[in-house]
Amino acid sequence: MPSFDSQRIKLMDTVSVNPPRAIIGDTGIIIKDQSSFYYNQHDNASFSSCLSCSSSNSNGTVKSSGPKHIPFVDILSVRYINENNESLLEAGSSTVTSDEPDVEVVFVRQKGKTLVPTPIILSIDTLGHDDVVQEIWRLSYQGTKPRKSILVLVNPHGGKGKAINSFLTQSKPVLIGAQASVEVRHTQYYQHATDIARTLNIDKYDIIACASGDGVPHEVLNGFYQRSDRAEAFNKITITQLPCGSGNAMSESCHGTNNPSFAALSLLKSSTVNLDLMACTQGDKTYVSFLSQTVGVIADSDIGTEALRWLGPSRFELGVAYKVLSRSRYPCDISVKYAAKSKNELRQHFDEHSTIVSTKDIQITEDTYNLKYDPNGPIPDDWEEIDKDLSENLGIFYTGKMPYIAKDVQFFPAALPNDGTFDLVITDARTSIARMAPTLLSLDQGSHVLQPEVQHSKIIAYRLTPKQQHGYLSVDGESYPFETIQVEILPGAAKTLLRNGTYVETNFY
Ligand SMILES: Nc1ncnc2c1ncn2[C@@H]1O[C@H](COP(=O)(O)OP(=O)(O)OP(=O)(O)O)[C@@H](O)[C@H]1O
């Protein structure tokens, strides 16, 4: 792998005879004078997509009107440079004497649908700051660490084989532009990410970024969970996703996008937040889930239609529609420990917890992973059995911890990152098609949970035993044995990155 320096994005042939003068403003860098700013129009990383050009001369350089304001949120990196456009540090000098030193600022601009790192040379008025470069770094990375050390796990099969290209062309340039230390590994077999996470030297990295669908983060979390020093690993390393797979619920919910370049910027700028996990036990095996567990229509339509994978995401919608229309039912025994059972109680819980933005570092200890409920013992007295009339006629059983399960599908619009609960959605297979249709059609808005046909609760734990011989149980989109499962919340058991310290807003707010 090339070193970080050799990967560094090339400073374009900017002619900085007189770099534009700029000052540090409240929300970004304000460029005062753009008349002397030129750039090379033939450079790949040119400003052509974003700046309006006013004139062109014979040697190919274009006089540009340039940006007037570069918001701190868009700034990736900054460094002092000398008259030869070399970094002062690289040129062996770290002394800045000028009142208006030349600096190179790398920021993101949108080119088509992608964010592209774009360098600009500016002469910045120090306005009394001892070190303007340090000051710009500070303002550009408030609440988070700059120059992060990131291990990227790319699933070469993810996103129908497009993951590597998506990562290389869209995410990586943004991370490199931010002077992050980026180590890339390709997963080579099913559950390789679990093996990597279980044996990783945790001192080397701040973040594991899964350039994949939701399967690889599921594996990384389980690799950590299997470590003897798991509390240390979960405390030390933040786990996030760069959306390069077919199902990117983690990025949709945490970064608010399924675009790998926007997610990379979000990764750089977001706060680290504790995330509740769900401990799932089957027999003597316990694993962790960050997204969902499902039995019934949704599991059948996701895992049960693997053979129709060539249809892409539409196989899922077709599967759901078919199963609902045919009123498929999935009898189970289900007992639940509720946190907020009725819709009114749930609304109250949501209103109380959604305003608490927890960006403080909550220490994870080994106790965090102690199960409170014996998965193989009798059902505790304070759990409630779901009425047999409903559980014998189950249509959808779906529990979730993140609001978006796919682009534009807010299946769990009331999900919160660390409220110590997860959401349960249940439907009755006998519900008439006329009444189910509006429910399914309102998934994009998340308003299905308000329909009377849908039971929606906040829960702490449950046990589910399927009564059929064959069927599908999906955990975070992966297939698990179709047998009894007991699940309980593990409050704040992992760390992830969230824009503004919370999930993307849904229509439930
Ligand atoms: N090199 C590999 N060969 C085979 N399987 C792999 C490889 N790398 C990762 N996997 C498996 O691919 C599965 C799906 O991964 P992921 O969620 O990242 O992709 P995806 O594009 O969303 O795919 P899917 O549509 O299958 O969910 C995971 O179970 C993971 O173990």
C-alpha cells in the first residue's frame, strides 16, 4: 500500500502569483479578493464544476471568480506552503513570519453527484492568531478528531461487485484530502470481517469504516464482541459505514446518505456516540445485532428471495407485496419486556429521549455485556406474552434499532441511538389487503407505525419461538437459524459516528 504522502491529492497547478486574500470568519473562510486567482483548466481536480469562469488565456489557465466563502464543514485539511507551493513542513521550515501567510486549504465541492476534494491557495490574514493553520483545523473539526486513523474494510462483492470502485472513486479521495491515515483491506471470504475485528491491533486505529453493505459492520461488531478485551476494543474504535453495498441502512440512518463521498465527509466530521446493541442468543451462542431482527413477511422477502438476487432491491418489494397479498402467516410464541407498549406511551418515551443528544464519552465496561435475562430459563414475570390470536397469525415481526432500513424506508422512525430500548413492529396476517395497502405505501414516510393495523412498541427484550419447521430469521439482514431466539438490549455497547450526535431526522419528530 502506498504511504499516505504519496497518496496525497496532488496540488493542482494553481498559479498563485498573488493568492486571494482571505480571513477566518464565524462559519468559514471568507475570501476577500478573487481578482488574482487562476487555476489550470486541464487539471482533473479543477474547479470547473463549481466555479464560474470569467475568461481564458492562451496557456490554458482560466481566470476564475472563485468561491467567496468556504464553510468549515466543507474543509478537509489545511497547511502552510511556500512560494513553490510546497508544504513548509515538507520543505524543512516550520516558521511562519508573514502576517498573511500562504496556506493551501483543501475543501469539498460537489461535482455531479459526488463530493470532490478541491485545493485552493489563500493568503490568510492572521488577525492576531499565532497559528492560522491550527486555528482552521480546530474550527473545521469541532467535536471530533482531525487526521483520523481509519481501517477501511471493503467487501469486493458488495453492491453487486461495485464496492471497490465506489470506495476508490468516491470515499477515498475525500479521506485522503483530509490527511486521514487510510489502510484498506479487502474481505476475502464470508465472515472475514469478524476474523479481522477479533484479532485486530486496536491501538492502530480510531475508526473501522466498512465500505460495504450492512453485513460487514454486523461482522465487525461480532468480531469485537468475541474478543477477550471487548470493552477496550469497543471503547477504542468507532465503527461506521461507507455505503458501498446493496443495503446501507447504517449509513442512511447515521450519515443521512447512501452516497459514498457524502458519507466520507460525514465520517470525518461526525461525533462519536455510544450506540445500543442487541444481544441475540440461540442455544448457547450469543451474538450482537445493531440493526434488526425479523421473522415473517420481511425475512421471507429478504432472505427467502436470495435466488432472485438478479432482480436487485425490487425482489424485496415484490416479495413483501406477494407475501402480504397472499396473507402468509408465521405462527410463533412471543414474550416481550416492554419499555413503552402503547402508541401513546411510545410517543411519550420518544419525546423524553429524542431531545437528549449524548455525545459524551460513555465508558463501556465488561458489565455492559452482562445479560440481564437468562435466555434458557423461564420467561420472567414482568414480561408479557403476545396474545395468541395475534402471534398465531403473525404477518410481520420486525425489531429495529436504526430508523432507516433502506433508502427512503423509515421502518423504525422512532428509533433512537442510545435510549436503552429497541422498536417492535408487528402486523396481523389477516388484515385485509385494503387496509394493509396504505400501511405498505406509507413506509417511505414512516407513518405506517401510526396505522391502527400496526402494533408499534419500545421494548427491552423478547423471546420468539417459531412454530413452523421451516422459515427464515434475519438478523441485520443476515440469515440465522430458524429457531428460538432471545434478544435483550445492551445499552451503549458500541460506538458509532452520528451527524450532530443523533440519527438522521425522521417524520416522527
Ligand atoms: N470476499 C468475499 N467472498 C464472499 N463473501 C463475502 C466476501 N466479503 C464479504 N462477504 C460477505 O458478503 C456478505 C454481504 O456483505 P455486505 O452486506 O457488505 O454486502 P451487500 O452489497 O449489502 O450484499 P448483500 O446484498 O448480500 O447484503 C457478508 O455476509 C460478508 O461476509
